[in-house]
Amino acid sequence: MKNTIFTGAAIAIITPMNADGSINYDELGKLIDFQIDNSTDAIVICGTTGEASTMTDEEHIECIRFTVERAAGRVPVIAGTGSNDTAYAVKLSKEAEAVGADGLLLVTPYYNKTTQKGLIGHFTAVADAVNIPIILYNIPGRTGMSIEVGTVKKLAEHRNIVAIKEASGNISYTAKLIAECGDMIDVYSGNDDMIVPIMSLGGKGVISVLSHVIPKQTHDMVQYCLDNNYAEATKLQINYLDLINDLFIEVNPIPAKEAMNMLGWNAGPCRMPLCEMSDEHKAVLRAALVKHGLIK
């Protein structure tokens, strides 16, 4: 078995922004502290939820460096450095390692996509270029392609490829993945509505959006699973299912940022082309936050 980067609930953290769209590092620091103080087990910076796709190279690396320094070893910091350009993914990954990231999250190439052979070449090129562990990211709904189980098994032979964030929403795929790969690779749920199902199959945790608004409860849900107390874990999964769904009522991270603003954080706006949430959906999201006692 390879070294596990983290066990539990990681947050795919938003990037707070000022009104002019610049990054609000003061608020990012407060949010990192809040998450760690409320039992979040790892921080994933510059992922999809962090709007990395609209960051400059300088912003991308500075966000990683800032998060590493603010976390100060309290929890692992995992940097999103995936790209549809292999050379660029290698460059970002090496820079993330240089500023202290504990691990990398690499999404499958999007738009140009590739073959399964290309995926092996792409991820291997990054893994060969760094000396920190890598989490593959399977999210076909955004990228237009999936990593086949056989491809994951082949990639898991590399010493630096240790885990996969599974966000296909296909529990049959996840079951086959765990059955075929066993201890070769850790599996994390990439969907908050599938934490308990994936953990019941042997998953190690979740990379979560829900953790923004209820970090302790998300951690507890995973911990119950790790303690083999699926009755309590299921209660939390079902209880918060409406909130989980409402945090994806529009394209992520629009609702996550709106929820944080409603909770009193200075999350700010998203960068275009992500736009302000509709008034109708704001009302739905606010009602969910009120229902769960997060706001009045």
C-alpha cells in the first residue's frame, strides 16, 4: 500500500475575491483557519471550486504558496495543477512542489481530451517530474472523458500516483475501480451526495464543497464511516442532502460563494464567465441555510 495523503474530509476551497475580482488573501487566510479549527482534514487549493481556470500563473502559484504558509503543517495542502496541456501541467506541478504543496490534484485533459493511452502518457509525464503524491481527478461531466478502470490500474503502478478523486457519479464504476485496484490507489468521493456510498466500498474520504458551510459535520460524516458507524453517517448524509443539492443549484462554485457571502464571509464575486446567482436560486439556497440553522 502506498502512503495516504489524507484520510477524512478535505475542502475544495473557494478563492475569496474583492469587488474588482482580485484575490482577497486576508479572507482566504481566515477561511483556511476556520476550516482547520473545525476539523477539516486537508485543504485543496486552486481546484474547480477555487476558480483556478481564470487565474494567471502568478496568482495560481501565489495562492498555493499562501495556503501552504497559512496551513503551516496543520493539515496537508493539495494543489490543483491539472491542464489539457501536458507541458503546462508539468510546469505548474513543479512550481507547486517548489512552494511546498504536499500533493497534487490532476484533472483529466478537457476540450482536446485524449485517448486512454494519452492519459497514461499525460499523467506519467507529471508524475515523473515531481516527488510528491498525485491524486487523479475523474470528472467526465466537466471534461468530457473518463479514466477507465484499467487506465487507473496502470497509472497506480507509478510510485507518485496514489489516489483518485472520483466524481463521475457512477457508483458501479467506483465499485469496479476499488475491486480492480484494491490497495494500489486510494479513492476519495468527489461528490458530497455520495460520501457514504463510496466510503462503504472502501473510500478514504471526500474532497468536499459542503465543508464550506458545515466543515465539522462533513468531517464527522466521514469519521463515522471510518469508525464503521454507518447508521450515524447515513443520518448526516440524508439530513444534509437538500443542502448538498442546493450548493449545486447553479454551476459550482457560484452557489458555494453565494452561501459563504450569506454566512457573513467576504467571499466576493466569481470571475466571468461565472456570473451572479439568480434571485430565484438565491432564495432557495437561503432557505436551505435557514432550515439547517446556519443563518436566521
